[in-house]
Amino acid sequence: MSHLFYQTRDRRPLLDRAEGIYMWDVNGKRYIDGSSGAMVSNIGHSNPHVLAAMRAQMDKSTFGYRLHFENAPAEDLAAKVAELSPEGHDKVFFVSGGSESVESAVKLARQYAFVSGQDSRWKIISRSPSYHGATLGALALTSYEPLNAPFKPMVTAMPKIPAPRCYLDRDNLSDEERGLRYADMLRDRIIEEGPDSVLAFIMEPVGGASTGALVAPESYYGRIREICDKFGILLIYDEVMTGVGRTGKFLACEHWNINPDIIATAKGFGAGYVPLGAMTAKQHIVDKILDAGGFQHGYTYAGNPIACAAGLAVIEEIFRHNMMENTTKVGGELLAGLGRLMDKYPFIGDVRGKGLLTAFELVSDRETMTPLDRNLNAFSQLVNIAYERGLIIYSRRSRGGVEGDHFLVCPPMITTSEQIADILAILDDSLDELAT
Ligand code: PMP
């Protein structure tokens, strides 16, 4: 009997060891980590350089509280992150995970309004569906009914606009026009809420767990930035899943040349080695708060030396081995392969993604995009079939498919073309088994 509990009673076998894109359970069975855990293990498992950097730091010191000591790994990592971030993002605030990163972004925005004498601005508009984290503040920005329902009324209810799920639209608009139509919903919502009450807009540049690798049309990104500028609203990019190379660029915002005001990252920073994330903001935002007496926010473990030493080694490995270039290359092969599976299986309604953040969605009817309705929940069924066959893919149980029955296929950035072919072959067999 286990004394552990997570979300459900479902249990998986004990993990024994992991290396590269492979993981072994204690029974000796091998799995391909086709989702990098939860899109975390970006550089693969047991990377010797990262492990050595952690060991070296452990031999020196493991913790020094930030009010008592600075530490070199945190300074070095902050400098590296600033160098890799969009112009003006010269200040870096370390956290231990994605929810903390989003909470920090929100609190930075709130305190910025406060010290600027604009505390009538407090609303942060987000999208629906979306996922921004598990803590109560980040959950208020999240729109995913099964996650929100038990906690209503939310601590602070926040307005939502629809996510640009253009693949569901049956209109005669071009992609470009659809992108603008969805972005303009932000403008309409700001006007409806009262521009003086709106502080920020938060979005995942490529959707993650909630929308399954949703990429908006090109036109969407620039228009959202324009609208935020027009109304003096802060643009927050939640790059917790997309950041640190996963989409083929260090940050996904680079694909559209967007410079958000605040960026939240996590997952790929620690890459499964340590809990680590970073929140960056434009210098004038941080300066305003520091000049006014300091940011009223912080976590005990922020800037932990072992975590930062690991984070630095993760970034070094990404560049040393050209992992972002590989991500673009094999991500393209993966998306093309998913497209071929869509040609073969009529119950695949859409495939999408960027880099190695890719997904496919199951439907019973492609025309209406009605979710695939199976009493046994095709969802967990497919995940389990693939798992049995030694491939881990990521899914989120949908509300009867209302949010879309999608599966994320996101192997580590070191995956080779041959390994992509192996993943596609197991998926093909699994879909075939699901169909029969
Ligand atoms: N934001 C996004 C976009 C995420 O995908 C996640 C995690 N799935 C989070 C925030 C929360 O991250 P964590 O689970 O590390 O708190």
C-alpha cells in the first residue's frame, strides 16, 4: 500500500533509471519519453554535463538565503537569461516552477500599477481555454472548467476571451483575417471591462496542456501587441512550456518578433534535473518597483545555487549540441508524420504545433470537430495503449471533449530522426488498436 497521493488513484510502475529519451521501470521495461515528462526534460535524461555541474556545486554549497548571501550560479544564470531574452529584459527573478513564475509575473504587474498610482488597474485578461498554473492566483487566469469548478468563486475572478482555435471555425475568412478577428476580441473586452480597470493580458504563445500546441495565425501576435500598447496594458507571455528551446527558438516570442513586457518560464530551465523557473521583465518596470522600496514578493528557494548551476549547464548543452536546430528539423518530421497518420485515421481531426511542441486531436466528425465519444474515454485509452507499447504521450482528460481531445507528442530536443520514426510507428500501431 502506498501512502502517496496525487490527482487520482491511478498508479504507474516505479521508475528505475532514465537516459537520453529512454526511461526504464523497475521491471526492466523500456519506454520512449515521448512527452519529456510534462514537456520538461527538454535536453533528455542523465545528461553528464548537467549532473557534473550539480555535483560540483553541491561540493561547495547547497543553500544560502538571499538576504544573507548572493551566489555565483544565480548571478551567472541571470546574466545568461538576460542575454537570451528580448531587448530590455535585463532583470531576472528566479522561481521553482511554472505556477510560481506566473504568480510572480502577476504580482510584479500588480505592484507596478500600485507604485505608478494606477491601482484602479487590476484585471488581467486571459484566454479560454488556457492553463497558467495550479496556485490560486494562476488558477484564476486559467480557463479549464474541470480545474476551476471545485474552487469557485475564484479568489479573484478574471475576464476571459476565446483562445484563437481557428481550426474549429467554419467561416470563409482567411487565416490572416481569423487571427485579427480573435485578437480584436481583446480590444472589445478591454472596452467592455473599462480600459482603466485592465492591467494586463496573459497568453501562452503556443498553447500547452489546455489547447494542445495551438498556434495562432501570424496576424494574431502583432495585433495583440498593438492592442496592448494602444490601451497601455502589459503583455505577459506565459512561456512556461514553450520556453528554453522547445519550439525551436529560445523563447517562442522570437518567432513573431514580439517583445512582451513580462515573460514567465520554468519547465525546460530545470529540464527535469531541478525545480527552476525565471520571470523576466523590462527594466523600467522592475526599476520603478525597486525605486519605490522593493518587490513585495519572494520564495525561500529562489535562486538556489544547485538549481541555478543546473540551469546554466542546461543552457550550455542546448547551444553546445545545436538542440534548437535539431528541434526545428525533427519537429518538422514529427508534424509531417502526424499529418500522414491523419490521412490514415479519419478520427484524427487536426494536427498542429511548432518545433517539438506538437499535438493531434481526436474527433468523431472532422467537419463538425465533434470530439471522439467513447464510453471508455478514448483519451486515457490511447495513452494507455501507447504506454503498454512503450511510448509515453501526454494528454489531459477533457470535459467530455469540450476542450478538445488532444494529445501532446513532445520528445526531448535531442531526439533523432530515427527515434521520431520509432515514435510514429508506435503511435500508428496504437491508433490502429484504438480503431479496432
Ligand atoms: N503555465 C503553463 C503554460 C504550463 O504549461 C504550466 C504547467 N503545465 C504551468 C504554467 C504551471 O507550471 P508548474 O506545474 O511547474 O507549476
